[in-house]
Amino acid sequence: MKKDSRDRKTVMLHVLYRILGTAVHALLPAVLPVLNITAPGWETEQRLGRYQGNFDRTGPLIWIHAASVGEVQAARPLIAALTAQIPGCHFFLSAMTRQGRDAARARLPETVCCELAPIDTPQAVTAALRAVRPDAYVCLETELWPTMLRETSRAGIPLLLLNGRLSERSFRRYRRLPGFMADLLKGFAVIGVIREEDGERFRQLGAEQVQVCGNLKYDLPAADAGAMREKYRRLLKPGGKKVFICGSTRTGEEELLLPVYRRLRAETADGLLWIIAPRHLKRLDEVRRLLYEVGLEYELFSDCAAKGRNKDIVLLDSLGELADLYAAANISFCGGSLVNKGGHNIMEPVRWRRPVCFGPFMQDYQDAVDLVLTAGAGFQAQHAEGLADCLSALLRDERLYAQTCQAAERLAASQQGSAQRQAELVMREIRENQ
């Protein structure tokens, strides 16, 4: 009886969601003039799934959905691995945000078509699937849009959820709709998860085919760390100054970092170059006002690239640059961790054989925290003063710094292979559905 009641509730939720989507789509003509004024970058044609151009069909066409910039970073090694395993395959990448779409166009091969994702209405999704006609649909992390998933499954296109992760907070939220979530998750041919803990949460929600594969974001493409470091240091010209990068900072975090910067600057005999990279570019003005109010001079990274650096504080104002820019750092801090935002990808600095420090709020990247702390590749502080202590110790103690850099190098090497494993899942589904 309880199961029948849950099944009826699931059906009802799907019906209501579809009715709502249909109604929203019907109302769009009335609101589009307003949208075009208030949100000129909304790009109506793409949001309605009306993609232009002829997609290359000389080989399998794989649709990868990446919500924003973070998921685009995960897409890079997956695309590289798929290209190596499936000769002649082609890619269509959709992103929910313009930042994500623009980062994809900047960071992925030119052969990857990168567009904005359609809104999750039956009409837009159907139009998008007709335009792209993919051989497989890959959803990265946990970006679950019900209409897209159901319509793709109905079209006979294999669905895969890769690099899946499910925090305890999200798990509790999804568990309120057990039948609805189980129905969505059972539509996936396979779910590749980051950790066993993620897999267990997906299973409890009703997922059936679950495999632990590791994290694509940590299986970063092999690169010449020395060459990348030289590229950015030649641009920044730090000379003997130590380079301190604060990446993906969030609202309220720069205020906490100011005394950290002042202490490190006072303790560093040769000077300190501080690079601040806000998580969202729309916050640049906010950070600029803060620096102005406290009397600190700064310049934009784009101006450094064009005219050379003249100030000792630089604001990163370009998309998709931070992951590689970390190579130039002596010490780094990953933001979203001194304030309660769940943290960010601390493996990005580690990739370049450099130590990383971060705050207490890392719940969205706990697997990375465990890796970094166990390996000795970085340090976690409980507050800004503790962060200053960690960074100061790295700058003062040459032996500690060298040991931490070596640990970072070993850790980065140990994470290779996740992209290969997840690419094999895609290849298997394509072959079985040919």
C-alpha cells in the first residue's frame, strides 16, 4: 500500500512538473521582450534548444552537460580520454551559465561545440534533442533536470551520470522525494561516482548501476609544471617576490584575508605579490571597493598582460585562467573555505607541485581534504589567524616547504586514471547501443 502511494505521488510530481514546464514555455513570448532588456545575455535561441549549424556525424556524437565552470574543468580530462579511446568522436557541451559556456569555449578544443543548455521544458528539450541527436548524454556531477532526463531516455539515448557526488546536505534534501528521485536515477545506464560514500547515497536514493571511479577534477591533464610556471611568472614579473594566490574567494572572505596578507608582507623580506581571484567576476567591483577603502593599490590581471605589472596586488578578471595560474604561486589559498561556502577544488594548486592552504568549510570537497592532509600536501586552518600561521611557516621553513611540494607532486600523480575509467563507461554504452 505504501509503495502504491509512493508510485502515485511520483507520477503526480512528474505530471505537475511537465505541466509547469509547458506553461512556462507558453508564457515565454510575453516575457521575452523584458528578458532581452533585463538579461541581454540570456540568448533565447539556445535556451529554447534551437541550436544552429550542422553537427559532424562521421563518428559518435556525445552530449556532455556541465553546469558551470567547475564542471567544465571536469569535462576537460574526460573529453581528452574519450578522444583517445573513440577515434572520430565529436562533442556537444552545454552549460547552465554563460560563465560556464564561455570558460568551455576558452579551455576546450575548438572542435567541441559549446552552447547554453536548454531550459527544462518539454518543448525546449525536444527541440534540442532533435537538433543535436546525440549518441550518448553525459551529465556531470549531480545536475539533474527531470524533463531532459526523461525525454532523452524516451528517445533511446543512453544516459550516464559521471563524476557523481552527493553531499550529506543534498542527500537529505533529495530523500524527501524518494520515489521521484529513484525514478530519475534508474534512467541512467550507469552512474560513475567519486567516492564509495557518494555511491552509497545514490544507492539509497534508488540508483542501481553505480561504480566508484574517482574524481575527474583531480585527474588533471599532464602538463609541464615548469613551463606553465615560467609562462605566468614571465607575465607577472615577480622578481624575488613571493607569489601568494587566493583563488575562488567568496563574499566576506577578502576582509578576512587582509590581515593575512599584511602579516605575510611584513614577514617576507623580498616582498609579496598578492593575486586575488574572486569566484564570480561580478564581485570584482566589490573587491575593488574594499581595497580602495583600506588604501591598497591594485591592478587588473588583464592590464598586466597588456602593459606589464606595476602593483603588488593583482585582481584576476578573466575566466578559466585560475586553474593554470596556480602554477605561478609559491603559496596558495583556496576560497569558499573561510566562509561557509563548501570550499573549492584544492587539487588545482596541488597539480602544480605547490602546497595549498584552506579554511574549515570544505564540506563539498571533503574527499580532496582527506587526500591532501593524508599526503601532507597542504594545511587546513580553522580561522584566518591560523591560516596566516600555516602560510608563514611555509615561507619561513625551507625544509617544510620542499617536503610539502614533494608531497603535492606525489599526490597529483596518484590521481591519474579517473578519466580513463569513466571514458570506458561511455564507450561501453555507445557500443552496446549501436
